[in-house]
Amino acid sequence: MLIWLLSDYDHRKHLAFKGLLGRFSAAYPDVHAEFAVKSRRSLWESLFAHLRDPKRNPLADVIEIPQNWTELFARLGLLSELSSGLEALAQRRYPEFVLKELCRTEDTRAYSAPWWLEAPALYYRPQALKGAVQDPEKELASWEGFRAALDRIRPPSRKDNYRALSVPGSSGSVSVFDVLPRVWGRRGGLFSDDFNRATFNREETLGGVEDWLELAVHGKIELFSGDRLENGQQPADDCAFMISGRKLPGAARQGLKLLPYPGYPSGGGLLLVHNLGVSASTRDHGSAAAFVAWAMEPRNAASFAESFGAFPCLKPAFEERLREERETGVYRRLFSAPELMPNIMVYPTAELLLERVLWNLSLKIARNDYEREDLTREMIMAQGEADYLLSLY
């Protein structure tokens, strides 16, 4: 049995999965299981390569996918229906906000199982805010207050590598997962509420993207550099703020405190959910489904997600983690009115269109060749492509 695991900037995820798979093999000695790591891009390409030539491009038996890819690849016939044989799905043992997108078009059928999730939030170091922010909870609740605080932060003496803001993750361009929480905060999005037209060029969407690009233009985040560090383990005194979807290792020891993502009136935010699916072409559906069911057991789901600072999706494990979390009040606000990316056929491709826009604009910023008109032009072209995609479905 082969499992495709999504790559991650935090190597602890891969180590945790290796341990998880070892325990599964001990429990199921007759099943030979191995895994390979795929980036989002290579996973996308592998799935479509299978559609073009299934014999030469076989799928793994179990595949980790972003939750909002489920509808597309289920409709394309690549994923098996799971709810009839998976207790956690059959009994809907997940928070309602997870089920809302998982079963957007189906009342009883599900083609992937929610596994773990992350909730972007704002970490800050109180010592670094002295003289710049008097009331963090109030002043940092809005994006405007957060942005003003970034301008007021002054680096300690003899700290050449100090940055006001750090974003754990892979180095490179501004990404979709950077800008979407801000786009949602402005009440923008990639499609209209009825999903009849693309809204890349809508004022709220453009404004959310521009908010993040502006940070790069003014040097608040650094592109194509080591600013985004593996595991988010940048020392606390090397930054004032960190935006992360994961619980940072050693946050309490470093004196970091947590607030909701700036700019959400409800105090909620955008959640990123990751699922496990079983290939429709697997030759051993029983073993693949057994692994997914085993991974969804509360102890296994909790230990895996917690090992790299994420939350398990399984409801009993999720609620237990929430009760035990030191910043439980903040996380309860984040999960009080959460939003997820739509699980509709066209949305994953729209994300790729936006990713291309952000790559092009990030290159321009890095070369000091960016103008506001570049954003408008790129988003108009992306909107045209997204509208064409909508016309095909």
C-alpha cells in the first residue's frame, strides 16, 4: 500500500507520519505500507497525469489532499466513497464547520475524511511592543491597527536580523495562504456567493491581496529569503509578530502571546483543512480504508496533529485539544465563526490562478519593479480564466 503525503515546511509532520505508519504496520502486520511526499503542485500534476494515462501513472492507494479538492477529484472519478465504511464519517464525528464543506453537495456520501486543520492567528511578543502598542487586544484587532503597529516597532540594538513580522513557512513569494485570510477579512473572495461569476477584480478581493503585497513592498516581509523559517522556530527576540496557522514550539517559554488574525470582525478566521482519501483505482481497498479508519481513531488523530502544532479534525480529539490548550479563549474565538475554502469543482484551479498572479507580482516586488497597476492587470486576466472555467462546469 502506497500513501501520498503532502509536503510541509515543518519536518515534524513527516517524522510524525513515519511514526504513525510504523504503529499501523505493527497493528496490521500483513499490510506492507510505505509513503512518498508530494508538494501540492506535484500532487495536482500526478492526479491529472493519472487521468490522461492511468496505466503509466498509477495513483497511490491513500492520498492526503486539501479538503476543498474533494469535490473536483470525486467528480473526476479518482476518489472512493468512504462514509459507508468509515465510522467517523458515517456518524459525522467532526465539527459542523468541517462537515459544511465536506458534504456541500451530498447529504450522506463523502469522498475524503477530514484529518487535521490549522487556524492562522497572530503571535506577539509583549516586550517588543512596549512604546508601540498600549492595548494589544484592542489595537491589533483590526488590520489597520496591526499595520500601524508594524511601523512603530523599533528593533533592539545589535539585532541585524530582527524583523517586526515573521511568517513561518517555505521561503519564496507571497502565497495564496498568505493573502486569503486577509481577502476573507475584507469580505472578498474568488467567486460570488452564488458561484456564478469570478470576483478576482472585486474591490474587497483586490484590497486583501494588496494588503499583503504592501507588506512586501515596504520591507515588512522579505521575499525569496530565509525570513520564513522551518518549524517557525525563530527566536522570540528576533521578531515582534508571527502569523502562523500552527501552535509554535516553545511559544510559552519564549513569552509569546496569541490573538486572532487581525481584521476579522467576528474574531474568527479562515481555516485550512487537510483530508485523507482512498483512490478509486486501488487494488486493495480494504487495506487503504483500514488505514484511514485507523488514522481517524482519536488517539492516533490527536497525537499526529499535535506533533506539529495542528488540530485534529475528529470531534472528540478536537474538543479535548481545545480544552487543554493554554490559549483556549483565543482558539474558541477562532472556531466560533470559522470559514473554509469552498469545496466546489472550480475552486482548486482558481487557487492555482491566484498563485500564479502572486508569483509574478512577488518577482516584480523583489526586482523593485512593482506598480499598483500590475496587480489590477494580473487579476483581470485571472478573472477571465476563472469565468471561462465556470462556463465549463
